[in-house]
Amino acid sequence: MSNVFYLSASKNYPEAVRAEGVWIWDGDGKRYMDGSGGACVVSIGHGVAEVRAAALAQMDAISFAHRSQFTTAACEELSRRVAALSPDPELDRVHFVSGGSEAVESAVKLARHYWRAVGRPDRYKVISRWTSYHGNTAGALALGGHTGRRSPYQPLILHTPHVEPCYCYRCPYGRTPADCGLLCAEALDRAISYEGPESVAAFIAEPVVGATAGALVPPDGYWQRVREICDRHQILLIADEVMTGAGRTGKPLALEHWGVHADLVVLAKGLSSGYAPLGAVLVRRAIHDAVRDGSGGFTHGHTYGQHPVAAAVGAAVLRYLEEHALVARSARLGAHLLERLREMADHPLVGDVRGLGLFAGVELVADKDSREPFEARHKVAAKVAAAAFARGLITYPGDGGADGIRGDHLLLCPPFCVTEEEIGFLVQTLGEALDDGAAALRRQR
């Protein structure tokens, strides 16, 4: 009997015993391709010797020093490398935490702290979007827009204002990108007016939506318009780049694709490539200085923030990304992955294929013409993912994209070291798993 409180009490989890590159082996010797980088975490690949060496060297020096008492060379190096991810020289202060949910909550609290510091304590509301995910802590869940994740904890989370998502395949206004007039961006302007601009502190969103809808890429102009709206109302823009940051979309930060800079950028996952728990908030200097000159500091923190070993690992990962030109590789191999995935667009279960860099989504539908989603009880994405897993391919299934409950997709985000041959294995195996899923649905009927 295991003493582990597993995510699923009914699932049998194989034991992972070793990993290298894009491959993981279990205790029985079976090999799996990590086609999702875990939960879109592993960026540089498994088993990188340089990261191991950096972690051991830091452990040999000092494993823990509390952020209220010391800094470390590893923390200083990592902060420089995180700041260098943005081409905006004003985004140059970094607050370190242990993961994405902590980073989101830190960014929101920092936005609130900023407005108090500049004499505007009336600004406290944070607007977010439906069909979004910002983490699993209560505050992050409140900002998220996934009904299935929120509903079990609804009595515990605050009500926060939400706007329609930028979801071209399921446009909430029934338009196409050619004639939509960016109505989903204009929804933010309307929400700010309804809430009262003087009460709104920030808008938070994922540049490319990940877990709740599977790599939703906005049309050109969306993010530029959002930035204009935030500037006009003097509202902070928080970019949740937990999944998309550190090269996942083929740019160091995903917002670079649209020439837009946020005021606060939330990072995690690929920041350490899964080698250590690590998250960060990249902060505009003016925000940092206002807090410094106001209360003197940020009244917030976690025990393992600025952890020396985690910082050494993060610095080694970003160093490895740069030395091996892996961000450019993510762009190049991502285009190839998307091209290959689009070959299965005629499959009866596939409604849409989309993505940016090595960040791709396949949406599954019950009817291709009407785009009708499967009923949630069928758990189609989970079944296709299980079929892929049995064949040696790890994917990241999701649901609720269409309306918070219905809507299945698979997220594919392999490590940046993936080869074209390995992408071929991914696409072929996924196609076989889709066939398995279609056959299972026919048997149910």
C-alpha cells in the first residue's frame, strides 16, 4: 500500500526511474516520449549534466539562506538572466518564489501594493478572462476562468470580474478574425467602464492560453489593443507567462510576438525546466521604486523564495538555453510540429489544430461542421491521452474549453531538444491514439 495522496485515487501510476532528452523510462523498462514536457514544464530536456553540476556546486557552497537575511551569487545571476528575457530595459526587477501559483498571487499583491504606495488605494480590482488558468491557490483560482476547476471551491474564492476570451475557433461574438473588430479586446474596455476605471488595479491574461483551451493564439492586433486600453485607463498589465515564457513559443517571452511589454510578467515551469521548484515575477522598475519609496518594501513572501539551489538551477537552465540557441530551435521545430499536426485535421475527432513555437493544441469535437463539443461525461481528451500513454506518448489533456465544462483538447509541448524524427513519432502515435478514441466512442454508441 502506498502512503502517497495521489491526484487520482483510482489511477495506477507507473514508477518513473530515469529520463534523458525527451524520453522517460518506467520501472518495467518501458519508454515514453515526453510530448507534453510533463505539464509544459521541461524545456531544455531531461538529464542535462550542466544543470546537475550547478545544483551540486550550490549545495556544496550553501543550500539555504533566507531571503530576509542574505542574497547569493546564484540569485543575483538568475535575476540578471530573467531580466534579460525582456527587451524592455524598464522590466528589470525580479521577485522569486517557488512556482506559478505563488508567482500569480505575488504579482496581484504587488499590483495592489503599488497603487497604495502611489496614493491610490481605491484601485484593487483585477480583471481576468474566462477560459483561462492562473493557478490552484484560492486567489489564483478566483482569477482563473475554468468552471470545472473553480466550482468545487467556489465558497472559498472571491468574486472577480472576467471578460470573454480571445478564442477565434469559438468566437463568443460569432465573428471571424477578418471581421471581428477585436471585439474580445474591446470587452476589456467595457468591463473597465462598468467596474469604474478608478477601482481597477490590473488586467491579467495568458499571452497564449494553455491548460484550459490548448494553445489559443490571438490574432494580430489583440495584444496591441489590450495594451492601449490598459494605458488609457492607467491599469497595470500582468502577463501570465508561466507556460509561454522562457522560450516555449519561440520567443523569450510570448508577448514579443506582438511587440507588447507588460508591467509585470509571471514566470515558472520552463524557467527551471522542472529541475527545481521555481517561479518569478518580472517587475517594471517604476513599480519597484514606488514600493521602495512608499512602504520601504513588499509586505509579502514565501519561505523558499530566492532558494539558492533553485536559483542556481534556474540560472543554469537559462544559460543552457542561450548557449544552445534553444529558443530559436523552439520556433523552428514548433513550426514543423504544427505542420505535421495539421496533417490530421481530417480526423473525425479533430476540430482545430493551433499553436506557436513548441506549444501546440489539438481540439477534439463531436461534430466538425457545427464544432459541437463532446459532453463532459465522455472524458474524450482523457481517454485519448490514456491511449497515447499506453502507446508510449505523454500528452497533456484538458477539458472545459468550450463553456467551462464541455470542450476537450490535448496540449503538446515537448522539450526544445526534440528532433524531427521524434516529432514524427509523436504525430504517428497521437494519430493512433485518436483512432483508439474514435473506436471507443463508436462502441459506446
